[in-house]
Amino acid sequence: MALPWQETWSMAWSALRASRLRSLLTVLGIVIGNASVITLVGIGQGTQKLASEQLESLGTNVLFVVPGNDRQRRGGTARPRTLVLEDAEAIASQVPSVRRVAPQISATRIIQAGGRSVNVPVYGITPEFLAVRQFDVEQGHFMTHADLEGNRSVVVLGSALATNLSPNINLLGQRIRIGNNRFTVIGVMEEKGSFFGENQDEVAYIPLTTMVNRITGRDPTYGISLTVISVEARDDDTINAASFQIANLLRQRHKIPNSGEDDFIVRTQKEATAIVTTITGGLTVLLGSIGGISLLVGGVGIMNIMLVAVSERTAEVGLRKALGARRQDVLLQFLIEAAVLASMGGIIGSGLGLSAVALAAAFTPLPAFVGPGTVLLTVGLSGGIGVFFGVVPARRAARLDPIVALRRL
């Protein structure tokens, strides 16, 4: 007569308790595998979230026009000089779907204040930069059109740069040196954070005209060449139209034939987000797969231990069969044992993995996190692996001949 399911479960649990050390070592492999999966997936998802947040911090309806095409930008170390100030002015005046345009020139210079000096990026920009890129001023004020038109030697400092130059003294109204030129500090920006490895708070902002006349100079061939043109579309619905219109305008200005290759790139914030999401999503899958290998190793460990258990418990299986247990009852008992080991390892490992993710989020800039669906999937996968790898030893136990097995008593 078949044993009830409850009795089979009780016998399986009793067998596991009888071999506590062996059960603990078997569970350990699954614990490590589950903790690895949860931790690595949490780091991958945190990386994806951080990248998305950084892109969103650039501004909502923002497009970026950069000089050179992909081939030119990959081909050498020198920055292509195919965008000039007149291109930015044409975009502002001739593209109807554009609200604001912020041309930018970037260079790295040594900045000195008192006895301190740092080598940081210096951005030559216009007043529109503040609105297009959604930056805010914490102290003082931003540059004005009067500063731009008057070619004034004024500078706005990033929050971290201001602290590094003068930890104890407010630099507002003070004179600092950029290269060989003196500038008056008129403002300090609010904290913005890093963007793809570049700290936006360790940057100095000066009028674009001052940048050209006193820092970088004019290029004799290209004139005032730009590093990037940040463009704000009127709203979300006009981003694609703005991208199309800007590309057509620049092709006309640069005399590029229809079959020719563009010497510029127009990227929308949404396109950049999609690219980053794809890359970081692939990274998350890769990290999860690496953790999954550990989980499979734990499953193999379960199979090995269960095979040993079958060999040691041959007499027990024979006695059960002699007393009327069917093959299915023996099979179910060993499957339950494997599933219990794997599920326990999955729960404990998930707890350790969630703890590791919480520590990473608390002590690093990475906003690591794991959704409940991932945790449930991992625990369920652990149980499934236990059943899968427990099938072979369970079938071996179920097929034992009771007469042969009883000889071991």
C-alpha cells in the first residue's frame, strides 16, 4: 500500500536531520550559488539604474551634437573640428523645434587659488547652458550675456572644485588663476555628481568668448571650433523632429552630398539611454550567468551527496519496499530530500545576497538593488535544480531490488 505524502515528507526530513553535517555541507554549495546570483544581479541592476539616472540628469528634451562621425572619432586621438560656433548659431535661429542652444568648448587647465592648484576641465559656455543642462547655482550667480559680450574674466566653480581650492574660505568674489589669466569667482554650482567617470562638480565654467580669446584661441582654419552643442527641444514630441532638422541643416552648411558621410553626430538623450540600457542589461545577464554557474556546481554537489546517501541507505530502501512501499514512494522521498536541501540553500543564499546588495548600496555610490521577482525566481530555480539533480539518485534508489537490498541488513 502506498505511503501517504505526509509520511514520505516526514521520513525525508528525518533522514536529513540524521545527517546534519552532510546536509549542511550540501546546502553550502547552493547558498554560495544563490548569494552569488543575487549579489551579481543586484550590482548589474544598480549599474543600469546609475547610468540611467546620470543620463536623465543631463536634461530631459536634450540633444547632443558632436563633431566627427563614429569612424573619425575612433580613428585617432585628435578631436575632430567639424563643428563651429556659426553652426550653433544657425541651429538656434533656423530650427523651429529647438528652444535653446548651448555651445561648449572644453579644455583642461591648471587652476590656482592661494597655495592650492588642481588640473581640471574648463568649459567655455554661454548663459543658456544652465537651462539646457538643468544645472543650478548654489552660491552667487551664473554668467550673463553681458559677461559673454564683454569678454569678462569671470568664472563659476563646481561645488567640489570650490572645496578643493579653498576648504575653509568662501571663494565668491575672490580672484583665482586659470592658466596665466586671473578670473573673478562669481558663483558656485550645486552638486551634480559624476557622469560616466567625469565629476561634473570638479569643473570650471567661463564665458565662451573669454575661453576663445584667453584660453584656447581661434583655430586659423576652422575658426571657433566647438567640443559639443547641447540643444533643448521644445518638448518630448519634437525631439525626433529636432534631430532630423538639425542633421539636414548641418549637411547643408557643411556641403555634404546626399550619398556622403556626415562629419557630425546627433544623439538624443533617449537614444543614449537606450544604448546604455542595452549595454548594462547585457552586463546584468552576464553577471547573473556567472552566478548561475555557481548554482549549477551546487546542484552537482547535491547529486553527488544523494548518490552517496543511496549507497549508504540501500538496506533502508530494501526494508521499505519489503513492507509495501512502491517505487514511486521511494522516488518521491529522495526527490523531497534534494528539493528541501536546495530550497533551504536558496533561502539562506538569497538572504546573504540581499545583505550584500544592501551593503553595496549603503557604502558605495552604486544604487544596487534586487527586485522581489528576481529573489523568488532564484529560490524557485534552486528548488528546481535540486529536483533536477536529485532525479538520478532518486531513480537509482527506486530501482533497487528489495531482496538484494535486504542482504545488507
